[in-house]
Amino acid sequence: MEINTIGLLLTFILLIFLIFRGWNIWIISIISTLFLALTNSLNIEEVIFETYSSFLRIFVGNWFLLFYTLIHFWKDYGKEWSISNYS
């Protein structure tokens, strides 16, 4: 897989633009991956099912315990420690 510099630069600009627009990071990552594949004439099926999904599986697998702990911590104590209590 050879990546074109202009396609990578356009993908980075799209990524920054969507972040500043307040989009969800999971949706932004999928859109950016598809945009990168389209601008560089890559096989979309290979990019999504082999590259993106394997990276996502490894990332979530490595950080699962932290995600799980934070979700339960915020559900139990998040309202007590909210920033709105200090204003």
C-alpha cells in the first residue's frame, strides 16, 4: 500500500475540520479512513476489514480495562464531581 502525500494531507485537513466541528471521534476515524482509501485508490474492503478493524481490535483490547473502569466510575461518582458543582 503506497500512500499519496496529497491524499494524506487532504485526509489530515478533513480530520482536523471534523474535530473542530465537534463530531464523534469514532465516526471521524471511519470517515477519514474511507477518505484516505478513496483519495489514494486503495482497496476499500482491504483497508476497512484488514487494517482498520485489526487496529481497532488491538486498541480496544489493550485499553478495555481502563474504559470499563472509567464508565463505571463516572456512572457512580460523575454527578458528585461534576464541574457544575463548583461554579
